[in-house]
Amino acid sequence: MITVLIVDDSPTFRLLLRSALEGDPQLKVIGEARSGEEAVVLSAQLRPNIIVTDINMPGLGGYEAIRQIMRQSPCPIVVLTGIESHALLDVSFKALALGALTVLPKPVGRTVKDPEVATIVEQVKIMSTIKVVKRSSFSTPSPENLPKTRRHTTPLNDKLPVAWSHTPRLVAIGISIGGPPALQTVLSRLPPASFPLPIVIVQHISKGFLEGLASWLTETTGYLCKIAEPDEVLSGGRVYLAPDNYHLEIQASGKVCLSETEPIERLRPSVEVLFHSVAKNYGADAIGILMTGMGRDGARGLLAMHQAGAYTIAQDEKSSVVFGMPKEAIDLGAVNEILPLEQIAPRLLLLLKSTINLI
């Protein structure tokens, strides 16, 4: 039985959520909190398997509650928030950086049969299986507060594990659960003013949150992060995110191709589609990175890139929120190197040392 703590200041919504969750025989609501203060106390007392929380609440609020819970009695946390407010989206992504696993839109409907409510139930069951660890208190840095030594860090090992002498033209990244803070970590350690390559990303995220993610990454990393547009030509030093419900391919000319072809294992966009297009059209002149995420999306595509001569990296288990996607790629023999999150950006700089100006 999966035990759940609900945190929301609306009694009507708490009742709806309890009814929806307990309509599933695998779930049991063991407590309700009306505020962040109550959430912190009840999480320590009840030790739920997972917490479902609003962000916008009076008093302590959901953001600060997550900070304290992840420091004192960590457990998986699903954040529910409105997507119509830039401020709420910003706080939601900060909550992910503190250790919350995912953000979902607060349902507009008010019945347990609404699709958005059913999505919450499904995600609660999935996220409850993820092991989380204590997080130290920290704040999300702004780009002007990132020291140069952090952005231009030298890798601990300045020698590549394999011989690779190509000149890459593109970085392709696939990522899922745990993605937003991991992407922020990588991008904030790269120099946006002089990084010569476009960075193309497929991030699995709830529908409606992508624009907020692009805005948050832009504000916190110094990069121009945007949602890719059809027929757009990629530019160096920019970050492109695959849009909601579209597969993203990159043509040899650097032009973006979006399609609504069938989802791959229920995913659209799929990392597989991006990676296979890069393998086909860029060959060895690319870098592929598969990071934290559940499932196996992108593993076969990374193998295709690897076989085409691209340099391929998988995030290591210790630094991944979920080691599913990277592990699948590693098991396939698709990677040149397995790296902790903090060393991915330094490795990119080493791979580009002949073409990048870090001064």
C-alpha cells in the first residue's frame, strides 16, 4: 500500500484529491495538511511514501515546506500548481531544485473522472517508487552570481577515456525526471557568451510547463533557452527545447523539423527521435548526453550516435534522481563515458577546447 500525505489549503480540493487517490486500491491517504507548517510536522510524524502538495499557500507556503521536508524527513514529492502564473511556475521549478520530483498542473475540473485528476493518480504511483535523499538548504543562483571558477571548471580528469578528435557541431541531450535542476547545473557551468554549439534538449515534462522551464533556465543560467520552432535554423550558444507533443529532428543543415508522428513508447517528444536524427545527419560531429530519467527512452538512439562516431555521455547513478535512462544506454554499450552531473559541463569544455574561447 502506498501512503500519501495531501497538502493544500482548499478543503474542497483536498476532498477531491483524497477521493481520486483512494479510488485506486494501491493508494491510501494517511493525512491532510492545510499549510506548509502542518506539512512539515505531519511528514515527520506520519512518514508517508509520497507527498502531493500545492505551492501557493498562506504562511510557510509549499516551497519552504519542501525545503524543510527534504532537509529533515525526505520523501518523494509531487507539486501541483497553476500554469497561468509566471511567478508560480518559477517557484515550482525552484521546488524541483530542492528535491521535488515533478510538477503537474492543478486540475481545472472538479470530478475524479477528469483526465488531469487521473494523471495525478498515475504519477503519484510512479513517483512513490523513487528513492530520495536529504537535501542541504540552498538557493537557486542567478547567472550574475555564478563565479567564473564555477562556469569554467576544469575536469578532474583532463584526459578522455577514448581517442576522439572530431569537431562537434551540436550537443543533443535527453532527460526526464530530475531534469530541470540537472539542466540548470550543466548550463550554469558553461559560458553562454562563448559556447559555440547549439544545445538541443528533449525534456519529458508535464504539458504546459515547457515555456516556464525555458524562461526559468534563461533567468538562472544566462543562456537564451527557447522552444524550438518548425524550420528554425539552430544557432550556436542557444538552447532549444522540443515542444509539447512534437517529435524533434535536426536536419544536416541545422534546420529544425517537428512532427506529430506516432509516440514512441507513449512519448512525444521522444529522445530516440532526436538522437537518431543526429546520428543520421551529424555522424561523428556531435555530442550526445543521456541524463536522469525513468524508463529507456534515448538508449537506442544514443547507441546509434555512438556507432556513428559521436561522443556519448551518460550521467552516473549517484547523481541521477532516477538512473533508468542512463543505465539502459550503459547496458547497451552506447556510451564513451559515465560522468557525475557536476562533471558533464567540464567534459563538454574539454571536448571543445580547440574551438571554444573561455577567456
